[in-house]
Amino acid sequence: MGLTYDPRMTADTRDPVPNVRLRLVRPDDIPVLYQHQLDNDANRMAAVHPRDESAFRALWDGVFKQPSIVARAIIADDELVGHITIFNMDGVDGVGYWIAKTHWGRGIATRALTLLLEDVNRRPLHARVAVDNKASIRVLERCGFVVTGYQHSPGTERYVECEEAVLVLE
Ligand SMILES: CC(C)(COP(=O)(O)OP(=O)(O)OC[C@H]1O[C@@H](n2cnc3c(N)ncnc32)[C@H](O)[C@@H]1OP(=O)(O)O)[C@@H](O)C(=O)NCCC(=O)NCCS
């Protein structure tokens, strides 16, 4: 998985969780979010192929026009470090998030998902995560999601073929 977490780190030895807040995603965030999603280690973890710039912009143009999609920028100590969304995932509400690699392992995704769940009361929420993406599964489980099964995800232009864990927050 490349640069991820030092297993010797524990909650006691890690830096404290930074001050995390969520706000609406703005069009001027898109170039930064685009850079986040180019990272090879992050793409391997999420089992996806990165989007090129025009596809990424088109995706976000669609998000801005679609009020049912919840999209929040993740701000840690005043820096834009990622984003978190609730979107239509094959007919159900799915949750997704992405943190810039330089900020991994600081508790930011866990905090961001906690804040989103406090703010948005849509339930159930679903997630599908590559089984090797232990960090993401941990984030979801810490926020109350439960693994309900596993499924094979075929390779597509966007997705890398993998086994996925299916999680739900009722
Ligand atoms: C997955 C991702 C969102 C995690 O973000 P993060 O801010 O580093 O997550 P946090 O620091 O809040 O929590 C990570 C948890 O996973 C744990 N973890 C990390 N690697 C692990 C591993 N290999 N095995 C088990 N647990 C692991 C951490 O110890 C931590 O748990 P803890 O706080 O109980 O110790 C981030 O790595 C990322 O954006 N990856 C690329 C995109 C992606 O995978 N998105 C999700 C697609 S489903």
C-alpha cells in the first residue's frame, strides 16, 4: 500500500488529531481535490484508476448541479485536505471520502465521517471498500458501519477488479 501508517504508532504516540471541520465544496477547491486523486498509493488503496482532469471537472460540475448529493470539503487546521460525499450508489445512499496522502494516519477521515454523520441524518448509509483497504474499513467501523458481506467487483474503466467489503450504517 506504499506510504501509509507506521504500525508502531498508537493513539498515545501519534500527533493529536488536528482541528477538523467540514464546509461545502466550492468550485475553486476542484484543482486541489484533483491533485489529491492523482496519487498512486491512494488509487491503489481505493482500487480505482484516477480520472483525468476533464473527467474530474465534469464529475464535479455534475455534483454542483445535483442537490441530492452531499459533498463537503474537509478542512484540517485551515488546510483543504480532502473531501467526503454521500451519493447515489446503485440506488442506495453511499458514502465516500478521500484524504491527501500527506495527512493520512492523523484521524482526519474518522473525524470527518463523524462530523458528516452528525450533520446528515440520511440512513441507511452504505459503503463498498476493497478488502485490502483496511484503513477505510476501520474508519467506517469506528463510525458504526457494519460489514454485511463481501462481493466481487469486476474491473471497469474506473474500478480495479477486487474483492469488496459491503458495509451499512442502519
Ligand atoms: C482510507 C483513508 C480515507 C483513511 O484516512 P485517514 O485520515 O488516514 O484515516 P484515520 O486516520 O481517520 O483512520 C485510519 C484508521 O485505520 C487504521 N489503519 C490504517 N492502516 C491499517 C491497516 N493496514 N490495518 C488495520 N488498520 C489500519 C489506523 O490505525 C486508523 O485506526 P485507529 O485510529 O483506530 O488507529 C485515506 O487513506 C485515503 O484517503 N485513502 C485513499 C482514498 C480511499 O481509499 N478512500 C476510501 C475509499 S472506500
